Amino acid sequence: MPVRILNCLTVCARWPSDWKTGTLCLLVQTRQGWVLVDTGLGNEDYSHPTTFTRVFRVLTKMPFDRRETAVHQIMQLGIDPQEVRHIVLTHMHFDHCGGLPDFPHAHVHVLRKEYDAVNSPPASFYDLAYVRRHIAHEPEFVLYEETGERWFDFPAIRLPFEPEMWLVPLPYHTRGHCGVTIQTEQGWWLHCGDAAGDFRKNLPAWAIRLVLGPHEPRLRAFGEAHPEIRLTSSHMFLDFFASKENL
């Protein structure tokens, strides 16, 4: 089962200057068609940037290149965007679901708690990163709640795809934030979304906990106990994308 690695938004910190990251989205081929995990920004975000995007461009250095949209990269792969029938979201911040309007026909799979958070008054600073226009086209949502099932030792929710994919609730960064697991021919892949930093780097623990929440120590320990499982996060450093291998 091929998994295509896409960088759908490059963001470079002004300080430290060597913190240059991409936004990892995954294009997964399943028996139910192509599944996109997160979208990055969409075409409308480039033609009509949101207030949050404009602020982010001041706080960081962004190439802000429309060619990084998921829909453009998918077309460059020779895949008709209409064939992307499902989108799975780790969460619904602007940089993870801005591309939803570029796939208006797709079913959008997300934890119900996350959907409810987007449609409720802001309860924390992180809720300000929701942009409701990203769902103004009223996509077909498929909402999930925890069922008591587990993936390894994590609470998890089986998604309706073959090979197997699961949502793994990892709340804090947002109320309904999830990791996504994918069963590939090379073994399991756990994409942790914004619950962790780049696992190849030793980033300050206080910063990780402040911005991304408390899960990274457990996720790192899990990765060390299961070296056969590939772990990624949403904002990997750019050298990851330069050396990526598509499974």
C-alpha cells in the first residue's frame, strides 16, 4: 500500500533560525480509494489569506508557495483530486484543514470532540486557530467517538479502510486532537499530528509541553519500545522531506 509523503506548508522560525519545518500530510492508497491525512493550506488561503495566516507570516518566515497545496501536489503525481474520496484530520487548525474546500466531494473523518470544538465559542488560545470558512462548503463529515477499542496500549477508533487505519485520541493541543495509524507493507506507521515534535530532534521539553501537550514522552517511549513502528509528527524538519521514502 503506497503512502505518499507531502509537505503542505513550509514554516521557518525567525528564531532559532535553523528551525525550518514542513507540514506533513499523507496520501494513502486504500481499497476504498485515496485517503488524505490532513491537508495543509488550501488555494483560498493563498488568494485570500485569513487573519491568522497573515499573523503567522509575520511571526515566522513562510515561502507561502501555492504549489505546496495538497491538491496541486496530488495533480503533479498524476492523480485526479476527485479520486481523493476521504480526508482524515488529526485536528482542525487552519494549517491542517485549510485545503478541505479543494476536495469538496471528500468525506471528512474526524473525532466528534474536534468537530464540536470548531463549532463552539473559543475555550482556549489554541481555539483561535480554527477557521470556520474552511468548512463553509459543508463537507460530508464522518464523526467518531471513543469505543473502548485499543491500538497497542492506546485508546483508538478503527477507521473504515483497508488496510487498517485508526484514530488515536491525543487531546490537549486541541480538545479532539488525534494521531492516525496506518498499516503498511513495511509495518505500522503512527503519525502523531501535533501531539509531538520531530522525533529525530531533541527539542526543549518545556516548549513541547506548552505548545503540543503532555504526550511526547509517552510517544517517544513507545517508539523506543517498538522500533518496528514508524513515528512522525505534523511539523517535521525540512531534511525529513528531502530524504523521504514513499512507501
